[in-house]
Amino acid sequence: MTQTVIPQFRITNAERSIAFYVEGLGFEIDWEHRFEPGFPVFMQLTRSGQTIFLTEHAGDCEVGGAAYFVVSDVDACYRQFMARGVTAIEPPEDTPWETREMVVTDPDGNRLRFASPATT
């Protein structure tokens, strides 16, 4: 299935956010754009076929966004993140709607929920 919506998160410090998303969560930078050196960045990152935009541009969106990522195994994802120093604010748990979910926040407070179907 092709992703048709790309979440966009406002960030306030590109270097700090790149460290979190790339080193911590395993995203790869597809491209980044600045009008000139020292100007705000706009970038695209992808992890396991799921793409996001990060922007330092104040008018693009507000800090405090959220996105829901469907992954094949949220527990494996959790272990991978923890091994890379990322702390979940909500560790994996089963939900009444038959998923297993966890939540992490980025350095700016954007919430990233990762979920997989609950196992029976």
C-alpha cells in the first residue's frame, strides 16, 4: 500500500531533531532544503516506507503535533528504540480496539504513536 498522507512536524533545532529521528528512531534523511546557509530547514525523512516532513519554518505548523505509525511489531520497535536511548512515554500495551501501541515524544514535544495488531 502506498502512503498518501505525509505528517509534518514543527521542530526548533534541526541538529537535535536529526539526532532523535535518525539515530534514535532509525529514519533516513531523503532530502533537506534551506534557502541559504543558516536559514530554517525543511526536510523529508523515511523509516520502513513511512515518510514524514520536519520543518523549522515557523509558519508551516505548530509544535505539538502527533502521528500514528502502523508497524509490523511494536514490541520489536520498542526494543530497538530503547537500545538507541529513546524513552517511551507510554510503553507498549494492548488496547481495547485490538492493537498494541506505544508513544514517544520528540525533543519538541511532538507525539509519535507506534502500533501493530494485538496478538492473541
